[in-house]
Amino acid sequence: MELRAELLKSIWYAFTSLDVEKSGKVSKSQLKVLSHNLYTALNIPHNPVALEDHFRDDDDGPVSNQGYMPYLNKFILDKVVEGTFDKENVDEFCWTLCAKKNYQPKNGVSVLPDKDAFHLWCLFNFLSEDKYPLILAPEEVEYLLKKICLAMSVELSCVDIEDFISQEAVQQSGITVWAFLDFVNTGRLTRGVEKDSVTMAIDKVYQEIVGNIIKEGYLWKKGHLRRNWNERWFSLRPSTLHYYVSEDHKECKGCIELDHNCFVEVLPEKEGKRCMFCVKTLTKTYEMSASDTKQRQEWTTAIQTAIRLCVEGKNSLHKDLKLRRREHREEKERRRTAKEEELQRLCLLQGERESKLAELELLQEAQRHSQAALLQEEQKRRQKHEELQRTLQEQLQQAEEVRYNMQAEMALKEAETDRQRKRIRELEETQLRLEEALHQEIRARQNEEAYRLAQARLLVDEEEKMKVLLALQEEQEQYILKTQREKQELRQEMVTKSQALEEAQHQLEKVRASRHRMDQDIATAQRKLRQASTSVKHWNVQMNRLMHPIGPGERRLSLGCSAVPVVSVPSLHDPSLCLYHQRSEIEREKERERENEQENIEEKEREERVSIIGREERRLSQASNGDMDCA
């Protein structure tokens, strides 16, 4: 319905521009051309026979606006699908029709280019009410001019606006778009401002209000795959946040869908970037950086406003602001009417009071005249003096009663006025309390959001600790594998040496030299094994220390009972190695078998210890996950 109302505003201008004689009727041939162009602009399949069929019973004369509206609704507007056409093309077509007839700058001199005039025409239509003929309230005109002057960094002159609004033509028929454009073309607002600045300001206001863009500008964005920072042009609308390569909007790099699950969070400085913040959705987190703190505050506020509009089911910020301004004007008009009625009642009460006082003065004047007549006729009516005096006293008593009644009535009226004033004060106090309650609700929502952010940060810290624990476990396993490989290499080298000694016993000197070198290699291997054993013990201690804070306090196990066993590596300082070459073949064979059995036993013990470590880590991980669920 909102799209239909906006389209009808532009089509109304096109229809009235075809009404050359201002009779409210347009010929069928012109309506055919108008309908054909509307079909094209709105991307609707053409139906050239429908217009003839619709007005077949009519004569060949012109068609009124009321007669054209059923056809326009049935064959054109009912078939419009939002998103399948560009509304700006429809506005340009209607502007082209109506501007040739109505937009005629005074003395042929125009301060505004045609494109700027078109944008102001679109802004006027957007801010105008759905009442025909289309006019704009003075408050809306002042609002639009303030937006344009703010974009130009120029202070708005209130004197010029008051002069424009106080014109007789404006007071009689309201502010039309052509009167508005003539006022802008006078150059009062753009004195000392370059045309390019005016064009940029009007285009910025047009994109913000008609284009439904809440905020635009450059920001640094962190990539999701390459994790590098790139400068992007961001365009924020009530439900989406698009980002482009540059401000010409030619290459869109992505879109962030905003809904009730999204929220904005300010981030600390890292990676050399300042003024950072992020937009979190259900699936991704988008990290961005602004140029300064003010820009970051403006962007976070704008994104929160867009999310609020999306949650409230509103698709336009300025339509919401327009409705609020209209409600404010209506409330102001109701207050003014109530105040005028109150003043009228007070004036009536004042008139009644003055009439009563006038009656009292008349009675007093009559009393004075009576006294003067009595003094003049005292001798003539001496006998009737007492009777006349009683009569006058009765009249005075009646006058006093009337005066007393008047005073009582005035007191009642004043009490009623006080009650009305007290009621107005109570209403104002109620409004203040309602505003305070609204502020408290807003603060409560902000506190709730802060708690949620703190909880999310705690979850992220716990996940990082688990990653560190897993990395330590993987490094320990690598050290164990490395130790096994070194021992295997040592065993192979010992077998090779023994074969060499058996085959070359007659070369004893060479064998002793080889034994000397082998002893050196064994010493080196022992040193490596000692280092590996020390490292394994060290990482076992670190792992126990890291796993200790994660466990639940009420179910913490004793480290003395469940401590992870440290893998021990057997030392190679064996006395049998010194007498190795002096033993017989049978003794050396038996010794090799015993060593193999001992190594197999040690290997099995090592595998059992590793499995015990794995089970302990899984148990601690499950315990920590249970604590997180409880939290």
C-alpha cells in the first residue's frame, strides 16, 4: 500500500499536467500514451486493448480523474510487483511531463539544475501527505530545508522561511511543490555556496530520505578468508548493510543481512587498527574499523537503529520519522484547540462577571437616584418616608443577595479553573513519568545486552583455553613419538655394530675404535632421552596446572590420586655395555633377548600411560563442559 501511494503521487502530477484546460479531464489519446509509458516504466506486460474496452460505453470526449482511477488500479497498479522495476524511472517520466508545464523559474533564471529540481520534487512528494492536491506542511518544509542546509554546512535563515510561509498565496492554497521550487530558485538559501556543493547536498538528502539510506561512508573491513584489511564503501539500509569497492556502487563485495539476531559490539585496538567494532550475526562476525571515535559512534548508532527498525517491522527510517512528526503536529493542534476552548470559556465567565457587576452598578445608581429624589421630595412625602425606606432596604437586601450569589458563582468558576489547571499539571507529570519509565526500559535493555556480551566473551576465553590444552597434548604426543623413533634408531645402530663385531673379530683394534664411537653415540642418545624425559615431565606439569582451574569446585578430584603418570625413559648406562665385547656369543644373544623383552614391557607400560592420560583429559573436558552447561 505504501508503494501504491507513492506511485499515485507521481502519476497524479503526470495526469494534471495533461489537463491543459484545468477542467479535471484528459483526452483518451493522451491517456493511452500515459498508460503505455507507465507499462514500460513499471515493467508490466502491455495491454493496449484494455483502455478501449474500459471506456467503450463513454463518448469520444475527455476522461476525468475519477474515471481513469478504476482503470489505473485494475490494469496497472494491481499488477505492480515491488522489486521488478526502478521507481526512479517512473518518477523521472512523471517529472518530465509535469515540469514542462509547471516548472518555469522566474525571469528564465534557474539556480538549480534540472536534476536537483527533480530530486527536490521527489523529496517533496515523499514528505507530503496522501491528500490531493499535494501540499506540504510548513513544519515539513522547514525540516527539509534544514536537512539541505546541514548537508551544505550552512545555517538556515529563519527570516527567509517565515517570509516565504507568510506569503498570501501560500496561506490560501498551501505550499505546493512549484512554490517550493520557486523559493529555492530565489537563491536565498544558497548565497555564497557553490553549485557543486548545493548539488552534492541535495543528492545526499535525496539518497538518505528517498533512497532509504541511513548512512554511507568508507570503513576498513577484515576479510574472512585472507584475514587482511581492505577499505570498502558501506551503504546502510534498514534491513541490509552492503559494502562496495568504491562509492560508485558498481562492484558489490558483499551484503550483511540485519535481523533481530544481530548486534553491534565495540572492540579494543588490535593489529594496529583503532576505533574497531563488529557486527555479529548467527553465522558470521564482521570486524570493521572507523577513521575516528566519532565515526565509530555514528556507525554503531546507525546500525543499531537499522536493527531496531527491522525488529519493529519497519522498512524506512524517514517514513517512521514522518509519521512521528505528523503525530506531533496533530497533538500540537489538539492542544492549541483545547487551549482556545479554555480561553473561550474563561472569556464567557469574564463576560458574565462583568454583566453582574454592571447590574450591581445599575442598582447602586438607582439607589443614589432614589436617595436624591427622597431628599428633594422629603417635605412632600414625609408621611411615606418610612414605607419608602423599607422598600429601599428590601431592594438593597436583594441586591446584596444577588451580589453574594454572583460572588459564589465566581468562586465556583475559579475553583473549576483551578481543577482544570491541576489536571493539566497531573497530565504533564504523568507524561514525564512515562518518559522516565521508557528511559529505564532502554537502560535495562542496554544492561541485558552488556551481560550477553560478557557471557559471550567468557565462552570465547574458555574455548581458547581448551585449544591451548589440546595443543599441549598434541605436542606431548609428538615428543613421545620422537623418543620412540630415536630409540628405534639406536637399537638398529646397536644391531649393526654387533654384526660388524662378529664379522670382524680379527680386527680388534678397529672394533675398539668402533666401540669408542658407539659409546659416544650412546652418550648423545642418553642426553637426548634425558632431555625428552625432562620435557615430557614439564608439559605434564603444565597440563595438570591448566586442567586444574577448569574442573568443578564441588567435584574436584585429588591430584594425588588421578595425577597423570610421567613417561619414564630407561637409561642406557648399563654395566653390561662396558663388558659387551668380552662376553661370549651365547651370553650376548641371551642379553639381547632380555633387552627386547624389557623394551616390549616398557613399550606396553608407555602405551597404557598414554591411554590413561587420554582418558583423564576426556574426563576433565566432559567435566568442564558440564560446568559450562550449568552456568
